[in-house]
Amino acid sequence: MKTKNLENTLNIVKENFLRYFTFKGTIDDWQFFAAVFLAEFICLFLGYFPIPHLDLVNYFIYGYIMLIAYQKRCRDVGLKGTPIIIFITLYFFYTAILNPPGIDKYGILGTISTISDWLYALLTIFMMLRRSSPNKNAELTSPLLKHPYLYVLACIGICLWGISVVSEHQDEIIQAVT
């Protein structure tokens, strides 16, 4: 009897929680909201631990969950979503590379940060409010995400390279944008 309850519990966890960590399938508007909430909750929770470079791990976790959520939501509304995936990727590159050292607050970068934050928020609200399409397709995928885990690894590599470059040239970047 206990084995059956454990199996049922594991199936519920697999069906409801783990869906936010795999690129397969679709999610509706409420599940998209849950993905946003989950990503925010994980990052807020991890933010309480004073571990070096944990903020960078937070950016990667948040970006990973949201990339999955946007791709699945695009499928649910019947879109490939390539422009959305490009915007989301660039937004996370920008915030993960420039936000930790605070460079995104200077000069023109401060304006770009404000505009990109507003666009990201509006896109998130738009995707939450959009109704599911009657012809949703769980196989519809942006060409960028044909091999999603390679895409994620490439993004992490580019992001780490960007962080390295920015940390080496932080003062020159601040002078150039102010």
C-alpha cells in the first residue's frame, strides 16, 4: 500500500513539477504563470545564501526555466516563437553579464536596461493573457531550439565569456557609456 502511494506521489511530482525542466510539450496560461512563479521562487530562495557566484547560478536557472516556459507557451498558442526566443536569450545575456557588476546602471546602458525590463515584463504578461490555440502543436519548435540542451550550453558558454570580458574591461565600458 505504501509503495502504491509513493508511486502516485512520484507520478504527480513528475507530471506537475518536472514539466518545468524539460523542453517537451506545451503549457497553458496558468502553467506559464506557475513557471514564472517557480523561477522567481527558486531564485529568491537561492538568493538568501551568501555563496560566491550563486547569483550567476541564479541567472542560469531563471533563464533556463523561462526559456523552457516561453518555448512551451509559444507551442500552446501555435507559434514557433523564434523572435521571442531571441529576445529572451538576449535579455538574459544582457542581465547576466551587466547586472552583477552594476554596469547596467550607467549612461545609455541604464536606459537600455529600463526598456528591456519593460519589454520583458510586457511579453510575460502578453504570454500569460494569451489563450491557447485550438491548433497547438507540441512538436512546433523554434529552429534555435532544435537541440535545446546544446543551445543552453552554448548560451552559458557565451555568457561566461561575456562576464569575463566585462570584468576585465569594466572601467573602460563605464567610461564609454557615460
